[in-house]
Amino acid sequence: MVKKVLSFDFGASSGRAVLGTYDGNVIQIKEVHRFKNEPITLNNTLCWDIDKLFFEVKKVLKEIGKTMTIDSIGIATWGVDFGLLDKDGELIHNPVHYRDPRTEGILEEVEKYFSQKELYELTGNQIIFFNTIFQLAYLKKYKEKELEKTESLLLMPDLFNYLLTGVKRAEETIASTTQLFDPYKKTWNKEIIRTMGFPVDIFQELVKPGETIGTISDELSQELEISKIPVIATTSHDTASAAVSVPASNDEFLFISCGTWSLVGTELNSPVITPTTSTYNITNESGFNDASLFMKNVTGLWVLEETKKQMEKEGRKYSYNEITRIAKEAKAFNCFIDTDHPDFQLSGNMALKIMEYAKKTNQPIPVTDGEIFRTIYESLAMKYRFVFEEIMECTGSRYKQVHMVGGGSQAEILCQMVANASDIEVLAGPVEATVIGNIAVQLISQKVIQDVSEAREIIKRSFDMKVYHPQQHKEWNAQYDGFKDILLDGQREGS
């Protein structure tokens, strides 16, 4: 029997709806709609335009419903952000964007209750300024009336599921991004929630990925003139979905889920929370079937995307092929940046920021557009190697391959640089990692695929992948110590 499922993937800059069709042998995907996900500023706060985004969801469902029957729907989004609902089930305000500067300085507020070391030991989460705990700490300190009005907190995919079904639940993989989740027991960490003074009852009952949340509500079914399609809590954190799609042949593998952000890591049976993993700030998040995703959140193509956007504003519009060409023509190893340095975390003239960073770190200043782009690509490849080494030290494993999935796997220049920098074979693809993982979990939920191992074998034969072998590793290796010096100097400056 042919199964048709609908996968919604909300990224930091765009969203898409993808139809997955499984015929018992291979999965085929077809993008049926793509739309921009542009934040809006309301009352001087950077927010997600939730009304527009849900309008796009409804638009897809109405159109699809005219021509075919869908077996299920699954939604995956980025982590940490949330909506607050009042007693009437209405949003108190638009969900706030994780890049809004409201959490600047909030780390010190949280440290009144928990040290960074304690927080890490309790949650296994990488300490990042925009994690849910810090956003809630801001509300507790400055907008307590909003928390007092709050009946329910729903993370972004849970919010979309609620808008579709009227059912409020919290899916485990997305909950594990909050720094309010117990990675061993797979429950909310009520000790942290109570100590921080957050209302315990606003956090919803947890469900595992693959459980059915409900069906399209009566009201929505009538409005869109569609059947009451089941809505499945897929691996609703986009990284957890991407991890499901990794076409690995064995249990030990490295992966890079590369998009605006990069998640670099591996899949384990249980969390690894030690003084070393704390020092390296490596996160432990939940995956499908109680797997633990041991990984580090690294700025991905954000710097490149922002640079491209700024150059377009200045009248220089490049395709990604043109970016590759001029980057290849530029001088190698001219300058390195730490893509995770605070200088590069907020929007702005990224090329200018790179030049200022080069000057501050006493490096040659990249001047041409090609030099700027090459600096970004080389720096990303070196940063991936740096994180690989941390992960291997913590797990005691040595990996011969790294699977690069997501949009960044299309960047041949970056894939080859990753192979060169780390002297490791890179297997690139699938590109649509999040939607494919989302589709696979829906199919497992419907019992037409047995488990993740079978899903990965199906994915392997369903989608093309490209292999990159290391080249010029000696040249890259000779530059690595210099990159690490710049990286570690920046970390000391920020500490």
C-alpha cells in the first residue's frame, strides 16, 4: 500500500511543505510549497510571524486536500523558542525570536540560582544565551505579568500541533533543547523549574516522537474542507529529524546537520555528562527511540548567508555557484574567524565584521568578496575539525567518515574543505535531511517501516549521496594550529 505523508519543515529563514510517498521500497519526496520565514519587530522585540506561518500551513492543507488523501502530518522546527497561551488558549504575544537581544546579560541572573556547571550537570545542554531557560528568566525578571497570565507554554512545533488539533502536548526531542529537561529520565526537570520560579503547570505533558497528537480539529477541517488527518509528533526538533535521516551503515558515526546552524555530533545510547563535556560545552539532546544526540551547536552558514544578503544590498548579487567560483580563486588561508564569536551572532554588515575581526586578531584583512567568502568556508571547515576532536575525546571513538546532511551538503567547496581539514571521508546527503527524517518517523509511527535501521537503509537507496575524499591534508594541517590559536584567544577574550 502506498503511503503519503506531509512533512512541514520550518527553518530560521524559510519554511516548506514536502510530500513524502513510500511504495514499500523507496521514499520519494516532492516539495509542494516553500515560503519565507522572516521575523518581524513588534514593540521593539524581534518575533516570529506566527499568523503568516500558520496561514502558509493552512494554504498547503487546503490545496493538497483537493487532490489527494494524506495519511498523516508531521511538523519540525528549530529549538528553544515558544509561545505563551492564556486561559482562553490564545497567544499572549507572538513567539519571540531567539536572536532578539533580550537575553543579553540574563546568564548572570540565572547564575543566582544555578552555576553554569550545575545547569550542565542537570540538563546536559550546551549553555547558549538564547536557550529557553534564559528567555524565561528574562520574562521572570522583566515581564512577570506575562508569566502570571500564562496558562500554557508550547515550543514552536508543539504550538503548530496545537493550532492544528487543539491538543497541547510537549514532544521530547524539542523539549530537550530547553535546558529544563532531564536527559536521563526524559521528563521536565521540575527542580530547575521551581527553583527558577517558573510556573510548573505551564509545561505540557510529554510525548515521545512517533506518537499521534490528535487529528485536524473540527473547526479547521470545516474551514479548509479537508478530512481530519492525523497529526503525529514526529522528531519535531529539526536536528533530531535530520539525525534520523543519516544513512549510516553502523551504530558509530559522525554527522553534521548543516544549515543556518550546524549541529555536529553523533548518536549514542545514553547521555555523556562529564567535566570534560562540560568544559567543551557539548550538548545532549533526545533523539528518536530514546537515543541521545551528543553534539555541539556551531554557527553554520549564517555568516555566509548574512554576507551574501549584505552584498546584495550593496548591488553585488551572487549565486552560490558564483560564490564558489570566486572563493576558489581567492588566496588560501589568508585569514580565519571563529564563526561562533559574539561578533558574528547578530545581524549586520558581516563582511565588515570579518574585516574588523581580522584586524583585531592581527591577521591579513580580507578585502575582495572572494577572500571574504573563502575565509568563511575555510573557517567553518576548521571549526568542524575542532569539534570533531572534542567529540572523539569524549566518546573515545575514532570515526572514519562524517555524514554531512542538510542544505550545506550541496556546497561542494565546503564538503571538500571538511574532508581536507579533518583528513576524513565526507558522505554528503541527503540534502532534505529534516523532511526525510520527519517522513521516516511518520512511516515508523504507521508501522509500514519497522525501525530507524530499516529507515536508514531505505533512505540510502532512495536518495543520491556524494563522497569527498581528503586532499591536501598536509597543507590544511599546517594551518590548523594557527586557527586554534585564534579560536582560543577569542574564547579567552569572551570569558
